[in-house]
Amino acid sequence: MSRSSAGWTNWGGTASCTPHRLSTPQSTDELAADVRAAADRGDAVKPVGAGHSFSEIAVAPNVQVDLSGLHGISDVDAARKRVTLGAGTRLHQIPALLEPLGLAMANLGDIDQQTIAGATSTGTHGTGGAFGGLSTQIRGVTLVDGTGQVRTIGENDPDLKAAALGLGALGILTDITLELVDAFAIEAVEEPGDADATIDGFLDRVATVDHYEFYWFPHTSCTLTKTNTRLPASTPASGPGAVRRYVDDELLSNSLFRLLCGLAAAQPRLVPTINQVSGRALSARTYADRSDKVFVSNRDVRFREMEYALPLDAVPDALHELRSVIDRRRHRVSFPVEVRAAAADDLLLSTASGRATGYIAVHRYHRDAVADAQGYFRDVEDIMTAHDGRPHWGKMHTRDADYLRRAYPRFDDFLAVRDRFDPERTFDNPYLRTTLGD
């Protein structure tokens, strides 16, 4: 059904809109009828998931589509370890759906509030040199195209290379078929480290560890490394008890961190001191649990984020340059820098398309002064683009179609698919006009 809509703002407060109407379909046919009606009126239509993108990719000029009515498992192919999920299914709902089947997603990011459609359409990824982003797990989709036609795209259809990570530019996904793996556990080892040694050893660690990432605390030489090793599902949960986990993950990582970020926003001169204290307070811990419980971290301190994907070998040099520019330009950055990796894939607009990839993500507290945050993001972006960086589609950036055409060898192939799926640009918005061109 379609009804009048109120204003919408994303989680990070970086995008907002007031759509003319809100569509809340409960079926693919209902969605198709809404899209046809909007196309006949000449209204632009945009789906929205959890609103966890920091870019303006989900901004809806006219009609906003809420996919929460399309959720859960609609089909299971046990022999091929595949399930079909409604596009509005949240990532945090999926593990409980898969557990009775003895299956799991091969890799996850560290936030699980997104819908499966939103996460895959924007290129959400985890870390692991042998593992691709979430979109690489897709083996088929159903979508409603710009004319209101329902299209089913299977794994042998070449259009899946575009539709699996389609930016919402080809159509509105209604279901997604994922190829899964047998359920597994993970042992996580978190350790404090030295920035120079961690950065210079990054490539070796990515090559030898299942899932590796680290955080560097600006204004310090402190890092926190996280090494995840895959283990059989029968591995018992172990590690710190419930009280210690609560202290580490909630009181320190969220409640205390929020207070420190608020203090830093009010008194930026204190940021280096706060980071030095925080970085030196880091301690090692080892624990094991079901895969999703280790991959995912609870983050409720609001922030704004920019992330770039670089050729994997370029990551150490880019990080050394980032450390230098923060000192030289006297940026005051309370959030740690996050560094991850992913395998190359063959999706047309994946940030890892055609190359092994490293990811550098930078954040600012949502209440930091806007001018200070913008200056930091601008300097970071200059470094990343100098290393042939590709911006994460769901995070803040200023790149346009001219830049992105140079960054993606098959950029125009994607545009050709878009011309067939949405010839009248029913799914257009300002973000897509900038990134894909008018």
C-alpha cells in the first residue's frame, strides 16, 4: 500500500529527505503495481532499508519504498546450501534462520543492522584475504525494474554481475538467493600493537590469517589487532565471562567511548591525550563463539564514515601518509581508523572488482564540528584517490561519474544494463546522477 510519508533521516545524520509517499509492499506483485503507478506519474522511486548508509544513496525524491514487509526465508535448497530471503530481512535476523539448517553466511561485516538488500546493493563487506563481500554470496535475485516488470535473474544470467551489487539503480530487489557454508565457529584473538609494526606487517597477516583487521588510534602509536580463525561449529564458546564481555563491549566500547567522544567534541585540544590514555588501556583477550557473534560488534555511538578500497599492496603507504597528514594538518580525530581486506571478485561495481583489496575506513563523531570533519574527510580522500581508491558506495565521498569510470573498467557495462532495466530512470536520485552520470 502507499500512503503519505513523514521525513526520513539516516542513522548517521548525513542524509535526509521528505518523500511525497511511502510504499510498504507485502508482496512482489504489490511492489510491481506501486512502481508501475509511480512510473506512469513520472515519480522517482527509491527503496530504503535500515538507513545505515552514510552516503545519500537511499534519498527518495518522490516515493520511498519500505521493504520490511518482505522478510524471512521463502525457499531452501539444502543440497546446494542455498536459501532465498526476502529483501527486507535484517542481517541480524539471518543467523537464527540459518541455525536449524546447520548453515551460515561465509563472511559478515561488523555491523548487522542493515537489510540484506541494502547491504549487498551498497557493497557491504567484512574482512579476509580469501573472502569476498556479501554480494559475492548471491546466486540469484528477483527485482522489479523501472517499468514495473518482475525479473528473475539466475546465477547463469550475465546480468547478475550487475544486479548483485546494483546500487538500487537497476530495480528494487524483492528476494535474494544466497550460497551459504556449513555453520562454523571462530576463535578471535585481540591484541594491542605498535602502529609501525602493525601497518608494515599488514600484508603478511592478511596472507596468512582467515580474517584479519586492525584499528589505529590517531595521535598515538597504538593499534588493536583482531585475528579471527575459523573452527568447526562444534567448538564450545569460550573466553571472558558475561560480566567481562559486558564491561569490554558495552561499558568501555560504547558508554565510556560515547562520553569521551562528547568531551573531545567540546574540547578538541584534549583529543590526543584522550587517545593516548585509551590506546594504552587496551588489553589482549581471546574468545570463541558462533561465527556471527564474533564477526559482529555492537556499535551504538553515532558517527560519520568514509571508507576507500585500495589495491591491497597500497594500504601500508596510504596509512603512513594518513598518519602524516593528521599530524601536519592538526586534525583532532577521536575515532580509530579501521583497516581490513577482501579478495578480488568479478562484480561490475564491487569495490574489489578485479583486484585484491584493502579497506581504510575513517570516522568522525556525529557531533564533531562540521568544518573540522569535512577538512579531515577531504584530506583523507585526497590520499585515497592518489592510490586509485574506490569509495564505498554506502559511505561518504565526493567522487563523480568521470572519476568512477576511470576506477571501474566495466563501468559502462553497468550503465548498459541500467539502460535496459530502467530506461526512464524511475529509480534515479541526486546521488546516482552524480555517481553514474545524468
